[in-house]
Amino acid sequence: MYKVLTGAQMYSVRTLTQTQEGLDATLKALKEMGYTSVQLSGQNPTLDPSAVRDALDKYGLICPATHTSFTEYEENLDALIARHQKWGCAHPGVGAMPFHFAESEEGYREFARRANAVGKKLKDAGMNLIYHNHAFEFTRFGSTTGIEILMNEFTDVQMELDVYWVQSGGGDPIEWIHKVAGRMDVVHFKEMVGRLPNEKNRSMTEMAPVGEGNFDWKKIMQACDDTGVQYAFIEQDNAVETDPLLCMKKSIDNLTALGGRFR
């Protein structure tokens, strides 16, 4: 069994968590599948943080990480810190930078500067700001790429690599896990599977339950163990197009069979 603790990224089941009752039922279902940790993301932001914490406690779930918009960090940081303290969450995350920063090399540097300022304040509160990549960070600016700029400029922000988006951007997920060794406590496990294009969608890849695509999960989990990653969250953005809970069940079953650790 690998050391990295794997859990459920709640963005995968976001359509089910827009009411407190829906969140409660979804957490219950995930716990019954075998998940013991979740990354809160995509739920209705008006839900009472205390009620969310009560639901986590009710099912014995921990919340080591979240995703929140960067605007929220800059405009409502005190409330965000209080919310994460209530949840016992040490890794508040940014799901993506506001896209206007991604238009230029200087934009990346400006985002890193502002994220570092937020990260310093979070460190004072005992937390680590984490940044989740997509494929667009692999855009090239001369001799460098956006993600390399972030790596070089981040001083108070950890990376939160998403293996699907790393590969979609042209990178090698295992190589990148090693590149950020010591600078990443949280990673995203997301599966990529090839398919034939069609007239409506020309994309040659799509997301699928973990273990049903082309990643070598044993090697990925070993790389996480080797580099000190603490938490991995299974995410399937398109699960809401079918049956999100079934997708999460397939993922935990497949990864458990490969040696994944969920408790």
C-alpha cells in the first residue's frame, strides 16, 4: 500500500452539493464507499461553515484542502481563514488563476507576487496556500513556460499538480511530481483516456474514472511517496455528465486494487 492518502475532490460531485441536505447525503455516500478525506470545492458557497463541519464530523471525514477563487483570497481573507480553521483545513487552494494573468509572462509574475502576499498571511495562520494547474500554464513565453515562471516565482505558495492537466499540457506527470519535490503536499489524481473525435467535440482525450485510462497509477503513487506528497484527491470534472457517485465509486475501487490508501 502506498503512503499518500487519497480522497475525493468534491468538485466531481458539485451538482449534488448545492444544499446542506445534498452535501450531507453526498458525504455519507462517499464515506460508505471508503473515502475518509475530501477536498471541499464546488459546493454552494452560502452553506454555513459550521454546518459543513458538522457534516464532516458526522461521517468521520477530514478536509485537508479546498479550492476557492483567487478573488475570495484577496477580498475576504479573514473570513476565509476563519472558515478553514473551523474545518481543520491546512491547505486552502486556488483552482486556477484569473485568466487575464495568463496572457503574458509579466501576468504570471504579477499573479505570483499577489499569491505570495496571500500565502504569507496564510502561513501566519498555520496554513499553506496551494495552486492547482491546468494545461494553459504550459504555454511558452520565449525560453520558459507559465508553469516554470510560477515555480520560480512562488515563495509562499505550494504547487498542487493535476496529473491530467500536466499531460494535457505536454508534460510528464511523474517528471513534474519530482520537479516540485518538497513543494507539494497535495496532488490531483485525474484519469485521461483517448477517444475518437467527432463533429461536436474534436478533443482526442477525455476524463474517466481513475484506473480506466492511460496513466500508470502505481508509478504515480510511488513518485508521490518518494517526494513526500501527503494527500491525493481524485477528481473527474465530467462525472456530473453521467453519474458522479458511480464515477467516484469506480475510482476508489480501481485505485484500491492498485494499492491506493484511503484510510
